[in-house]
Amino acid sequence: MGNLKQDQPVHHERHGEGRVVSDLGETVVVRFGDRLEQVERNELKIIRSLADVIADGRPDPSLAVLARAQALLIRSINDQWGVFARSRLKLLPHQLWVCRQVTREWPARWLVADDVGLGKTIEAGLILTSLMASGRIRRLLILAPARLVPQWRARLKSMFDIRLQEYTREQDRGPISFWDTASQVVASFHTLRMPKARDKLLEAEPWDMVMVDEAHHFQAHKRHATQTYTLLQELQDKGRIKSLVLFTGTPHRGKDHGFLALMHLLRPDLFHPHRDMHEQLPSLRHAMIRNNKAQVTDLEGKRLFKPVKTETIDYVYSPEEEKFYHTMSNFILEGRTYALSFTGREQSARMLLLIALQKLAASSIVAIRHALERRRNMLLSAMKKTADELNEEAETLDDEAEAEEARPEKVALSLLQNEVEWLDELIDLSRDVHTETKICTLLDLIERRFPDNEPVLLFTEYKSTQAMVVAALEERFGQGCAGFINGEERLRIVHPDGREELRNLARDRAAADFNAGKTRFLVSTEAGGEGIDLQERCATLVHVDLPWNPMRLHQRVGRLNRYGQKRPVSVFLLRNPDTVEARIWELLEQKLARIQSALQVSMDEAEDISQLVIGMQGRHFLDEIFNEATEVVRTRGERLQDWFDARSGKLGGQDVMQTVRAMLGNASRYDFGNVGAQIPKIDLPALEPFFRNAMRLCKRRVSRTEEGLSVITPDEWKNSLELRPRYDGLVFDRELGEQERMIRLLGIGHPLLDRAIDEAVTRQVLLGRAAKLEKPLLIVALEDELTGTGTNVHRIVVALEADLHNPRQLADWEALLHLNSVQSEDSALESLSDEERQVINELIQRLPDLVRVENLPFRRPRMMPILALLPAPLKKAVATAA
């Protein structure tokens, strides 16, 4: 072997194919992908280059060349966009863009703060499948709230065939640690923050990727941090996290320090909580993604979402309800006065309890009556629980609304010195209310406004109200017409005849029945406000009660107003305008509308910023406003409008407006005008021509039946444990039914297709001919001359179509579609003509002038011709006798 020239293609048994950087004599520096290796000369095998084949003039078998070109292009497309991921759902441009943005550099460090309903799980799945296909991810940890852990596991399996193990403390009690055997895990961060579980996790092997859902739970304040934040920080400090992706719609929770501490976990090189906030915000474009419904489009640039229509339905209390409400308000006022005579935790615990009771009363009389009865029994039985224990419980709660419903019976702190007498009176007054006006209004709304069999989604905060609504719907519209979703997955229903029934219904089953039309109504608590898609049939939502935090309304509407919704969503809010709570709601909506208008003037794109603004006010801000309003109306004599304006002054204040504007202005976001032309207009069916060519190369025939494609696995592949001997019913169709096995869906990540791509890419074929190819096509690889830059995509493949005057560059996806229309010519091994050789050589010489390199993730792009396809020669006519 003589002296090796720079860029000479070589092969190494362990490192694969590479190109020579420098010949040092006994050793040679070779670039393999993004790595430089110094290897012994005798370990290298010289392989042909395209220049060698052009000089020789003899083409390779055209089927092998065509399949290799298709495989190179498929890999290039998917490495950047994840567009060939095996997903049951149609992928949207903004989701592909998020995948490209997050996976461009390794390790990946991003906060994804997309609006609800834009497909967070799909974005996560695309990111994971792309990085798994490239070999970046082998160990994966997903952290989520306990209620969402089963959903993450089920969705990633059904949508992407990513199989996660769910961590539970019961599984980790044996002699072998759970973390020693599990490599792809989903776990509740509430569970892992417990000392024993946390210690074992911290000793586990590093994770290639950690994903966190609802990352706003990971908060650090100036004096202390939540246990969840501390857990993530300890994993980071111990070097257990390579890549980190956080998901939350409300990243800023009112404290600049908390937001910057979260960003510091992601990118300590860009953010620090002790530096000025506004000096750091311009760096958000490198670490935070924010897309909203007003921006996202289809591949043609058409907006995907229609405006939501909202209507308020008013009702008034009956005399019995009015008397109860008045007495309950007095009880709350007396309780506040009594609570203020205490300090510290004693005071805050009583205030929390009063707020819980006030919220229950605003939901329904049956909900507050059940709470008052349980509280009275608890007080009489002298069950004791301290304020410290209350606060400890509050930290472990997963469903806030259901925890509030249980709080009155768990906290024995007295609210008044004569509380039991108050409770007796309130319970008696509540029993005088036999029919709640709200329920009558709801039933009338359904009968008057909604067509027969129109599916309706209903939301309420509390299970007692939920049970009452289910019972009323079934009495009016028939037994079995209503399903339910709550955190416990069971509901005690009291029928009109007094008969009680305990129903058990899994959340997924309830959603599936509703989507399939087996139930007309679905009544959900906040447990259904996140993580469930209900847009298949339903476009109507009713808020039976109004949560004090409008962010919950946003989550509720997001169950219907999401991709796949074919109709405008209609939302109805039930309220009694004479109540203090309804009046505060109206003032709050008016203020948020003013904030929206003020921000919109200085923003380039329309965006609903209400949840961001509210999220920045802190957890208890709105609770305090609603709770104090009753005192203002009843005792102070102030105009509610004046008091509200003063009390809510910091809501949308100048600092908040400036921060929101800067956050949204600096975050990275999908913009069809800028990236629409780059997004591949291609999907799984574009893989079929390559798949057929690859099987032909292996002497396998692909047959089609009604169920799909069938093929016998090539003999030389059968030693792989991942492959089956035969495949039937294979499809390139994302609309594969939920009940169908994912092994039928062909895409990147399917072992048969992955093996076919690997085999085709490594074939030493460089020049071929193809029928129906009108002009020569040069396949060019673009790489970064620099190594160690952190880029995840190491090679992008494009094509140049030869034209005498104006050669045309094709993006990888355009080139693949072009090659899918041509055919191999195995008989066309005719040597290159001088003219063909000249055309290809001129293209190669002009590469720096012809190939556009903008929008590449490379600092110093380098172009390398790797393969050429030529038109098949015209067949000579054969004269036949007349």
C-alpha cells in the first residue's frame, strides 16, 4: 500500500468506512463520521472512490446503486427531521421542526413550552425515535406527575413502539436494584423524590436522555428548592444526565429566580439565577421553544386551528339556594376573622381550609354538603392533624382539586369557636335544596341547543358535583349515556330514588368509549384536563363550574381544541352572575383581555398569553383574590371594581409584561414563512420503492395482499434476533388501527427496514444507470470539517441534476421522490461515454459554486461526491420482417 492521499476512502474492521486525513507512515489519521482516529496502516483497506469509477468508466449494477442512493437520502432526511418515525399519527410541520431543532446538537438541552394541544407526546416521540435510530439514546428516563406516568407509557408504545418500564417502589425492593436492569424507564417524580428511591437512582448508570413533563414543578427559590428540583440538580451534579428536555406550558411561575434556576439546569453556560434576568433573555433562542396555536400550519401554510367560540349561560339561585349561599358566605367571613387572630402556619392552614370550602360551595351545594358532613363527623370524633402535617400532605398531592375536596375532613384545626353549630345550620339549609338550579340549566341547555346525540364534554372540579351531573344526565337521557374521569377512577352515584351505586371506570376506557360513541356524555374532573385527546367526535364543552384559575380552563379546552378537530369548538360556561365569584371572574376576564390587547400591539404574531401571565403570579394569588372578595362585598362597602383593580395590580404589571414580551420574542419558534420550504413534503409511503428494491437485491419478492405487504426475510439476515423469519401485512400507512400490532408499520425503527438501509448504505457501488432518468444525477454528502462541535447530524445528502446551462440542486427529500419514479437497468452496464464522463467531472469541479450551504448545522461545510446515476442508453430499434 503506497502513500495514502487525503480523502482516500478506506475501510476499517472496527470503525467502518472513513476517509484519510493524513498519512503518518506506520499510522494513518482517518475520519470516521464525526470522529478522528489514528489507526495502523495495515488495518486499513482501500476502497474505490467515485473518481476511480468514473475514470474506469464501467458502471456498477444499477439496482444496487439506486437502492444505495435511496438509502443515503432516507437516512439524511430522517436524521434531520424524524419524518419517517413509526407513528400512528400524521406528523405536522411544527412537530417536525421541533424534532429538528432539539436534535441538531448533542447533547440536546431544550425547554419545550408549546401551547396545549400541539402534540407534546408526538414531539417527544419524534425526538426519541430520531436519536434512537442514530444510536445516541440507549438509556432513557422520563419523569412525569404520577397521574400521567401510565399515559406516557401507553402512548409512546402505541404511537411509536417505544416500550418503557414503569418504576414503582414495589418493583425496587428485591436484592437487585431496579435501575441495574431497566434501560428505558418512565417514573413519577413524586415517587423518586423519596430518600430511598432517590439514592438508588443517583447511583444508577448515566442516562443518555432525561425528559421531564410538567417541568414547572421543578422550582428553586432564593432560600430553598422543591424536592423535585433538588433531585434533578443532584442527577446533573453527579454526571447522570447527558441530554435533558423539559416540557411545560408555563415555564415562568412568577419568580425570575425560579425560571432562571430551571434554565440553569438546562444550560449552565447561558443562564444563572444570580445574574440579571433581561440580560439573559436573548439566549432563550438557544434553549427554549414556544409554539402556539395561532402560528402552526399544515404543509401548505394553512392555519390548523379555528377560533374557539365561548358563551356564558346565566342562571339564578332558588330562594333555598340563596339562603344557603348567604349563610355560607357569613361562615367564610367569620372564619377569616378567626384565622387572622393566628400567625404563621396556624393561620395559613385555616385559610387554605376556608378557601377549599369556598371553592366547593361555588361548585355545587351537594359538593359542599358532603364536605361539611364529613368535617362535622371528623370534628366530633376528635381526629387531630397539625398544620405541619397538612403542609406535608400538600407537597405530596398530585390532583389539587381532589385534594381540596378531601381537605375539610382531614384537618381538625377549628375554623370558629362554635364551628359545629355553624356546620349543623349549614347542613340543614343544604338539605332544603332538593334540586340545584345549575343542573336544571345544564339539562335545559343540552336539550335546547345541542342536536340529538351530539357528544358533550363536561368539566367540574369536584367528584361530588361530578356524581350529581352523571346521575342527572342518566335520569334525563338514559342509563349508560354518561362516562366519567377522575383521579380515583371510581365514583359513588346517588340516583333520584336514593339508591347508591359505586362505579369503577378506568380513565382510558372512559375516553375510548366516548371517542367511539358508546357514551354521549363524558364528565371529567381536572384529572381529565391533561393528557387525554377527545377531539375525534366532540366539539362541545360545558364548564359546569368555574375553577378559580383560568389556566385550568385552557387545559380543559385543549382536550378538544387540538389537531384532528374538524369543527369549531364551542364552549359554554355556567354561572350565577349575582355571586361574588362570578363577578370576580368577569373582572378577571376583562383584565386579561386588556393585557392581551396591550401585548398584541408589540408582538409580531398573535398568541394567547393569558396562561403565561397567570402562571407568573404564583400558586395562591388568585385563590387569595377570590377568598378576600367576599369580605370586600359584605363588610367593607368598597366598589368591587376599585378593590379588584388595586388588588390585582401586579397581574399584568409592567415587569410582567416586559418579561412575557421578552420571553416570547426571544424563544425559538416555528415560522412557516422561514422554514416551510425546508420541511420535507414526504411521508412513510415514500419508503416503499426503496424497500422493494432492497428486497430484490436480496432475491426476495414482495407481494401485496388486502392486509398489506408480505416478504420472507433474506437468509443471510436470519441470524439476527430482532428479525422474524417472515413478515405479513406490512404497511406504510400511519392510519394503522389502535388494535393493530405496530410490527406491521414500516418506518425508521422497524428492524426489517433498518437492516435493509444498513445493507444498502454499505454496498460498495458508486455509479449506475436508471431508466426514466432524464439527466445525470450526482449525490453529494455535506459534512462539517470540524469535529467535536456538538452537532448531532453529521452528514446531509443532496443531489445535483446535471443541466448544460443551469444545474439544479435537489434537497434530500426532493431527490428521494425523484429517484422513486425511476427504474433500475441491470442490463445497462454500458461504459461511460466521453460526454457523460465530462458532464459528471464538470459537476464535481463546480460543487463549491453549485451547492447551497445555508441553513446547515455545520460551521465549515465540506462537499464530497459519493454516487452518480446516469440515464440508461436508448435501446436500439430492432428491424423485423414485414
